[in-house]
Amino acid sequence: MNDNNIKIRGLADEIFRKMAESGLYGVLACSNALMKVSGKLSSKQYKSKLDTLIYMIELYGIGNHAVPLSAVDFAVNYAAFQSPEVRNSAIDLLVHASLKGAEDRVQASI
């Protein structure tokens, strides 16, 4: 999902989205996998994770049987990140979560 080759990056995004739609993996497992961070990642990788979570929130919502509310906490952790691209994606995720019904969780986390 973070490859420099646009075609490979697009295919990786498509495959991940199909995994989220499938009954084998599902939205919860895929979103939890995105929120796991092992080791130091590049700004590009953090931004990619946040942007994919935003896409999933838009498509499936947030809360029960959708992207877990812990995505809000994940975004709050990166809202003050040194990279403006990561910061902007984290703030966008918080806005999308608020618009999709997680406003109370966003307010409590900020």
C-alpha cells in the first residue's frame, strides 16, 4: 500500500478493500490490522494507514459491526505528528468519525 509504483499501490489498496468486504477477514480484522504499528514507520506509511481507515469509515461507518471506535484514539495519537500530511489525515479521520456518529468518542478523546 506504500509502494512507489502507482500500479502496485493501487492493486494493494484494492486487495485490502476486498479483504475488508469479505466474510473471511471483515472490516473489524482489517481495521485492527491497520492500527497495529510495529516499529518505526515512515510518514508515508502512517498517512496511508489513516487514509485507508478514512475510506473504511466512509464505506462501513464506525462503531458496532464497522470500524472500531479505537480508530478515533489511533487518529488522536497522530493529530500532533511532525509531518503535516500525517496530521491532516489524522484530523480528517476525526472529522469523518464525528460525521459518522462517533462525535462523543471524538470529544472524549481530544
